[in-house]
Amino acid sequence: MEAYCFKCRTKKEISNPQATTLKNGRPATQGTCSTCGTTVFRIGKA
């Protein structure tokens, strides 16, 4: 799965993805950028 990394300014593969749920019940995925290690977040199905 890919997410936008604000530090790299491109879409990167998510390392260590973890499924989470937002307050309103929507699914999301959180992990780290495979290049720079910054936390990335993607809303939607995993």
C-alpha cells in the first residue's frame, strides 16, 4: 500500500502498516515511509 510522504513529496510504500479506526468509524492505515522513516497516514480500506 502507498501513502503520500510530505517529507519526500511523493507517494511511497508504507513500512510496518497498522490498521486503525478513526473516531467517526472510518478505517485507516498508519505506518512509516520506506525511504525517510517519517510517519505516513492513509484513510480508507487497507
